Amino acid sequence: MSIRFTEGALSSPCLKAGAPRAHLVDVREEGGCIIIEPLSQQLGLDEMLAAITAENVHAAVDFGSAVGKELL
């Protein structure tokens, strides 16, 4: 699954691609709605990589060619 956001939805400086302190978010489903909220604790790359296991890693997904102004 892929979610595309409009430029206006990502107008916050901390959410812009390449922002020095971009925030991590939690994405979940509640009652048929997709909820996206900032994480209260920022994890480092080492911590996130350490959490990857054979059970929770996903296969590569081909989303096809770009159709807008995605950063590739």
C-alpha cells in the first residue's frame, strides 16, 4: 500500500523531504480510518534497524513508475 500526500498536507517544515529533524510518525487503522500521528520519541537509525526481524520484514514492493513529483 502506498499513500500520496498533497504538497499542502506536507507544508510543515519538519515534514518536508530532507528536513534535518523530520518527525517519525505512527500509522495505524482505527475503526476503518487511517490515523497518522507523530511519535513522541524519536528513534535513531540503529534502534530502528535493530527492531527488524525475519518475522516483521516485508518483501520489496514495486510501485511502478513515478506519476507526479515524487523524489526518486
